Amino acid sequence: MNRVHSLSDEEVGALVQLHRETDDADVRSRCDMVLLSNEGLSPPKIAKRVRFHRYTVVRWIRRYEAEGVSGLFTRPRSGRPRRVTPEYEAKLIEAVEKASRSLGLPFSNWTTANLAAYMAEQTGIVISARQVENYLKAHGWRLRRPVRTVKHKQDPELVEEKKNGLLN
């Protein structure tokens, strides 16, 4: 029972489609294991090709035979559930986008700590400033404090002279 019994064309098609459409590398590897087993390769040869241990290959082949395609996905693990919900992430990004569009909002120059406190008030979900920073980074945002300069008030002639080395 270390090999998959011959698969029908529909089963092979479902595995190939799953392999093509999924972004999960683990699921793709598991599809490869089952498909290679269907081609007649033994678990040690499959293990060498996909670079997993042969017992891992046997486990996924058995799980596929018992549960089908749904058995190739990773099951949820026990433990504390995530605090941050997709709705929280959406509100966080919405708040940052709104602040970037209109600089008059009170958090246009907030830190991630201030944003975390604001989101705790809005949603009731308390997470650290570092976690807020990580969620923002995952969505392509980075909060920075504004840099206060007087460049717009400088005399262009003096700037040019300084660049040319005329002034010390």
C-alpha cells in the first residue's frame, strides 16, 4: 500500500489542476508525490526526486488514498487562534490609506505605536506596535515620521555656490 492504486483520468486531472493553481508549495509537492506514485515509482525513488523522506511520501500517499484531494492540504493546528482578523487588517490598511490621501488627519504623522493604540480603540484588538509594523509591511506600507527641513526656504544661489565648492 505504499503506492497509489491506479488513478482515473479525472483524478489525475484534478491533481494536475490543483498543482497548477495552488500557491502552496507543500500542496504542490504532495501532488507530485501522488502523481509520481501513479506512474509506478516507489516511495524511495519519489523521496529522492522530491527531496523528502520516504516515510513522508508514504504518509501523504496514504492520506490521499483515505481522503482524496482534500487530504493533501495542511490541517489547522491547535493553539491560540490569531488575534488579528482579516477585517482588522482591512481597517488598518484603510486607515493608513485614508491618512496618506489627506494629510490633515490626526494620524498623518503617527508612529506604529500610536496606530496600534488607535486600532485597539476602534476594534478592541490589542496588538503590539511591532505587529502593526509587520502587517503594514506585508501590505507594502511603511510609516515614517515626517522629516522637518527648511530646504524650501533656502537661497538657490547659495546652495549652488556651496555645491560648486565656492563657500566653505
